[in-house]
Amino acid sequence: MPRRARVHCVSLKSSLVNLPISVYGPLLERQIRPQTLGVHLKPTDGEGREAYVGWTGMASASSLVSFNSTAGERGIETLEIDPQYAAGLGFKEGDVVELSLLYDLPYAKTVSTEPLSADDWDVVELHAAHVEGTLLSQVRVANIGQEINVWVLGRTRVRLRIISLDTSVTAALLTTDTEVAIAPKSHRRSKTETKASSPTSLEHGTVAPTQDKPPYPSEILRALPARLVNIPEITTTRDAKTRAYIHPYTLSLLTGTQYIPFDPSPDPPRSGWWCAHARRLEPPKDPTNIINHGTSNNAIIRPSAETEREDNDAKILHPGSKSELGARDEGNGKNTWEVWLGISDRVLETHVMFVGELKGGVGDWDLIRCVAFLTSLRLSGVSNILEDTTKTCVANYAIHARKDVIRGVPGILITGRQGMGKTSVAKEIARRLEADERVYASIHYIDFSPLASKPAQALGALFGHLFVLARWHSPSVLVFDNLDKVCAAEVEHAESFRQRHITELFLMQYSSNARLAPSNFRGIVLLATAESQTSVHSLLHTLHVFKDIASIPPPGREARKEILANLVSHRLSMAKEPLSFVVDESDPPEYTRLAVGTEGYSPVDLRDLVTRTIQVAVGRAVSEVGVGVEKVTLSAKDFVEAQEGFIPLSLRDVPLQKSDIEWADIGGLKDTKLTLRETLEWPTKYAQLFKQSPLRLRSGLLLYGYPGCGKTLLASAVAKECGLNFISIKGPELLNKYIGQSEKSVRDIFDRASAAKPCVLFFDEFDSIAPKRLVSYSALPLGHDSTGVTDRVVNQMLTQMDGAEGLEGVYVLAATSRPDLIDSALLRPGRLDKSLLCDLPGIEDRKDILVAVSRKLTLAPSVDFDKLASITKGFSGADLQALVYNAHLEVVHAAIDADKADGDGGSNVEAGRRRMGVGLTDAPVKYVVLGAGKDAAKATSKADETKMQQRLQQIRASKSGRMEADSKTVMTPKKHEITQEHLLKVLKTTRPSVSREEQVRLGRIYREFVSDRGGGEKTFPTPGGDSRVGSRATLG
């Protein structure tokens, strides 16, 4: 007998209900399982439809009498249901329904459903595995025509409608043996016709571009029986491949190009073949199992255009199934094969006619999905990496073919900084393995960047799923893009449990040393990408997951030239009607010059530069012609304008120093400046000449000399004059108290310089970070470096400057006043090749320095630099600069004293206020701030109030006419000059910054340093006192 219950909405997020307590009690006593019970709900008011739902196995928490019930309805218990699901069934809060329990519902084997909207289908297609695994926990009963709801990840609701069941009744229970088929429902796309503009050349495989080009072109074609069309056989080099013929218009749909019909005569197909991937779409299954599909071409039920010509295929879900994934895809038409498409006007549009033996169970009139296999831009500068890595993978497959069991997956790590094309290289290697006749590997690609925030257990399950998928389709190649996003390296002084946990889950699946790892990786190769070898977790290297590491270098000059030419050609060919792009014949882009000016650019930077250039060209054309421009010319000037202000991706996080110092600002040091230009400026300016030289060029210079003699100033001039990127490093900032961090700082500095090349790496106070290494630390006095950090830094510097890695496009410039304290290994050829002395200036150099530092100041004709140079013996360049600047300050103070005298001894503020017409005795001006709140006056500071009063006083004074007399008087600024008297006055109070004793001591050190490097007779200083040469300096 049906019971009555009141509907109460509770967020259950399932298609199940909680029963009233009076119903729940007997079921619990009789031990009725929820999986065997159905619940029938019928509205008591006769409105709405009946519903069949499942039971959660729980009792309603609100079993007491519902609130707001009428007197006649008191005592009715509540039935809890999800509010969204209740709305889909037509129930609302407070409805009274008749509740019946169904114990004898049959079990369904096949259930056909359809999404209520295209958005629901998108969610199902994206989370098919999750829906399959959680369907039984949310849906227990299916009724034809009734809606069921499935919540994905507990957040997103998917609405499905039951279409048919394989039972004789309209309602049935779902079990683990039930197959649930979900029909596709895609977003409708409007089809527009394209207009012809120019003839095509199919013989050369080129057609005109269209307005709309889909990112992944694919079409569903109907298989035309070969017996109905007479096409002469054409002998080609691809006779061993599967060949088919399609109409030219169909080819235009596949390639996203425009078809222009010409020559309608039915001649043999024109030459030219296109590679595509094809697979057969599975027709609808017969729910009665009467018709055996696929056994006879005469017993084929052709799907209607309404359901089967959708862009997506139906999803077949097996709730609760434990079988492997590949077994589920067997009947779903997922097998793809390669087919070469020829052109023939005899084949109807949207049809395909196969020649020879068919694959994938294709029969006449079947629907075939074809995906154009378009050739992408050729990768430049990485041919060696592509060839070597492909050979390594093929060799691994060959080894696997000779063994029955393979422990651990052979992995190859592809590294490179951001924008270097790691993903493109990995995909190209996978494509070559797929097309290689010796392998025919299936590709399984996944990008881990969007999955970085996923739970560790979900990622572990994904690792296992990908392995099962690859093993089922073996030989396979797994492409793990951005693996360092999930298996990142541990960071010191930060929580790293998550990174280690995910890495261990990865190793449990793919490492040969893991005890629980799968025992057989036969026919599986792993390609992974990461920014660097150190960006992935160290366990991946410790357990030897990656047998090889391929590092993608920045593109060279020839590679950049080729990339730019390919990008420009590609972008011009992709122009959409009615706009057309052409290269300016009078001023074409000079790719050689562009390649020279884009040193250090990554492929992504070059792509962005070409995009900016096209935008500049379009903007110029629009400004000249107007909005209706149809033809845009691309010239070399557009590249020059686009490169202005463009910052490459590799330099956006690099702290490059800018300087306004020029060679003219540095007096003296002529030989030193010439050597700097030869070493740093000439190889970049005359790159082609130096490239042909068989000699090894200098890449390191040491500037040493007395304090204040222009070492740092020379480095600042290099940053501006040599056209190189400049990174300045102060010595002590590299040192870190934590073990290993100082060496890491050195590596990071050189990596930044390599990313910004051509680049000058300037180390100031070089002796503080690269002192001489000691054999023992036991005899060191207190305060010295007893941890060995500087020794490790020196070792790292040696490796970076001239180790196995070497330097290319990176110049090292070091400055110090104590070259004897620097480790001698750094001063050998190949590292700091040449040492340049910045000596105390002689009389001519002092004159040049005085002229240089005063060239931007106003000097009186009476200034005699010859006399000043003769009386400033022992002065350094910094001392002479201070002399001139102090003389300029003397002029300023003299001008201020003159202004005080003109003001009758009044204060500067008072005189200024008199000149502005503002009196000291003026009363404050009252004003009102419109639109301000009540607390506006309190929020105003005294400084703001004073400024406001000064402005109001000026306005009032101008209105009263007190400023009229001052405005008529034209004040000419007085010219202030530096005279000889100012310089001599300052010279009386100026002394050299380097004392005579210090000059003697440093001079002896420099002579001995030159003697040691030149191989002359060495003289050892006497120990004791401050005159010891080469003693270890205190770092603390």
C-alpha cells in the first residue's frame, strides 16, 4: 500500500532519495540492499509525471512533521531529494507524493541515454572516466523518458535523459554489468560559403587560404563503394599505403583552405597526395541483438543525419567494470589508420572512395572521420636533436623487440628555457616515431601544466592510466609535457612533501627500481620536457628514469635567419580575404641583418617579433589608405620599428643594467679602452670576419689597479658603447650561509647571462668571491672563511668559465684592486685571458680626465687644465672628478650668497615669497571642498594645507594686481661659470685618496703580479706587517 510523504529538498548531489524513518526501519530489519530496491514516486494532486528513483540506503533526517503543514497533513513524514534533481523531475519543496517500494524490477544490460544540452555532453566527454566510475553511486534506477543527474567531481551536474532500455518494462535497475551509452550532442555550427579569388595549384599541394580555418580540421565522410566509380589507377611511390580519393571541395574542408572549381571535365585525378588519419564511426547498436552488425554489408543500418553526423562520437560507459581501458574501446571505433588522399572530381562531395583492401572494418556506406595530417613549419636549429633522439627511441624499440620483459620505461628528458620549443620538438619526435615504418608508434600526449594543482592521488591514478593506455596500444610513445610542474625539485626551507609524494607515485609506475612498478614496459618510450635538468625532482635522476638528456640551445644565427624567413612566409600565406600581404620589393626584409640583431632571441621571441612587424605594417597601411585597405606591404622598416621597445622573453626577468656613460666621459686609459673594444665590441660588430678566424677569441678580462682609477667606470661604458647586454654582480651578494646556495647562485648568474647573450657579466670586487683556495682550514684565525664556501664558489666559477660547458656569447669582466688575492686558476688562458692595469694617471691622462669630467659643465675661459694637471700628481681619476664637482659646488654656494645679499639679509623663503607676490602677513584663505565628506578636513595633512594656502595666495595676489609689476620685468638667468680660482680654492683642501705609502705598496704588488703572469723572476715579499702579498683576506 502506497505511503504518503512530503518532498524535502536536501543537497544530496545524486539521483537517489532518503526514505522516511517509518520505511527505513523495516528495510533495515529485513536487510534489504539499496542496489536491489527501486522507489516509485507519484504526485497526489494528479499533476506532473511519475518518477522512478533509487534509494541511498539512508533515512531522512527530517522525519518529523514538516513545518508549515496544514492540520489535515500533520503526521506526514518527509522524503529527502536533491533540489536540482527534484526540479528536473517536476517536484518542488513541500509537494506530497505517494511512495511505493519496488522489489522486482529487472536488471538492465544496455541503457541508451542522451545529454539534455551540448554543455552536458562536453562535460561527459571531458570526464568520461570519472562518470563511469561514479555512475552507480549516484544512479540506481533508469526509466524511459526520465531525467537522471550525475555530479562530476561533486561540483558540476550532468543531465541525461533515458532513451531506451533492453528490458520489456519501462523501468529497470542498473548493475555493474550494465552498459550505458551516451549519444553525442554538439554545438551547432553555421556553415558559410567561401568566395573564390584566384586559381589553385593542386599539383604543388597549395590552395588559396579561406576566411575560417578550424584549428583541427576534420570531416565525417561517407564511404563510397569503389565499384560505383571508375577511376584509373595511378602508379605512385605509396602503393603500399592505404589510398583513397575525395572531391577537391572535400579536401578544402579538411585542410581549411578555399576550393576554386576549374576544368570540370572528368579527367584522371590531378597529382598531389595529402596524408590524413581515418577511423570508422561505430553505427548505433541494435538493442534487441537481432541484427548482427558488421557481418554483412547488406545488414547495415545507416545512422540518420540528426544523430550520427555529429562531430563527436558516442561514449560507451561500463559502470563498475574492472577490465582494461583498451577492451572498452574495442567496439567504439577508436582504431585509426593512415590514409593518403588523392583528388578526383568523380567522387561526390563529402564522400571518400577507398582503393584496395580496407582497414578498420570499413564497409560500403560507412561513416569515416578523416583528420588532415597537416605539415607544420619546419623546425630550424634542432635537426641534430631530432635525429639523435629519434635514433635512440628506435634503438630502444629494437631492443624491446628482442626481449620478452622490460623493466622500467626508457626515458628521454628534453630541456630548454621557456620559449625554446620543447613541446614542438617532443611532438615532432613523436610524429617521426609514428610515421616510421619500423615502429608505427601510437602517441599519447599530456600537458601537466594545468594539472599542477590536482591532488596527488589523482595524479598517481593518471600515471597508472597512461601506462595502461600505452601498453594496450604498444608500441607507444608517452609525451609528458612540462613534467617539472608536477614532479618539481624540492626547494630548501619550503614545504616539499607534495612534490616528493607525486614523484614517488611517478616512480612507482615508471621506475625499474620500484618494487611495485609494472613488470613489463615492452614497446613503451617516454619523452618528457622540463625547463632544466635541475627543475625536476632529484629522485628522477637518482633512480635513472631518464637515460638521455637533450638540451635545446638558443637558435644560432643561421637558424634565426631560417626561422624568420619561414615565419614571414607562413604568416603572409595565412592572410584572409580580402586582405593580402606581400613583401615590399623596394625594401624587402634583410633576414641576415635581422638574424644578427636578434642574438639571444628564442623561437617564441622571433614569432612575437614577426607578429609585431605585421601589426606595424597593417597600422601603417591603415593610416595611409584607410580602413578599407586591401593590400599590405611588409618592408625592412617595419621590422626596425617593431624591434624598438621589444623585450625578448629571455630578458624580461633578467636585471640588465643601463648606463649613460660613454667613452668620451672617461679620460686617459687609452690602451685599456682599445683592448676592451677589441675584445667586446669588435666580435659583435664584425661577426662574419671573426667567425672565419681559426683563433679562439678572448672571453674574459681582468681590470685591476689603484682604487678610483676607473675600473667600474670602464665597465659602465661597456654597457652602453659595446651594444651588449650587461649584468653587474657585486662580489659579496653571491655568498650565502647555506651549503650549496652560493654555488647555485653562480650557476644562476651564468644561466641568466647565457639567456641574455651576447652579454657581459661584470664582477666587481672579484677578490671577495674568488680568493685563493686553501688546503687546510685548521690554521685560519678567527673571522676567516672556515666553511670552505669561497673554495666551492671558485670551483664552480672554474667550471662555468672554462669547463665542459664552456662560454659562447658571454664575456666575463672582473675588477679588483688586489689581483694577488685571486685564485691563480681563474687567471689562466681560457678564463680571464688578459689582465689590464688601470694605473694612476700621468700628466696627460690627468688633463684628459679633467676635460672629460667637465665637458658637461660651464667653464670660464681662464681655466688652465695644463697647470691643474701638473700640480695634481698622485691624484686618481675619482679624485680629479671630485675636484671639478666640488668647484662646481663652490659656484653654487657663491650664487646663493649673492641672492642673500640681494634680499637684504632676508631668508630665501621670504625673498621667494616676495618674488611670487605672496606676503607673509596674508591671512589664510577660507575655501570649501565640494563633494567631500564631513571628515575631509580632518584627513588633510598640514603639508597639504600649506600647499593649498600657497596656491590660493598666488591666485588672490594675481587678481589684486600685485604680480603685475613683476610680470613686466623680464628676468634673465645669470650665467655661473667655474673659474680657475674656484678650482685652486678647492685644491687647497683636497688630498689624494690613495696615500703615498699605499701607492708604493700597491705598486709593488702589481709589479710582482705582472712578473708572475709573465713568467719572469718571482720576488717574494717579506712576511709580517701590512705589506704581505697574497695573504688571505678576511671575508667576515
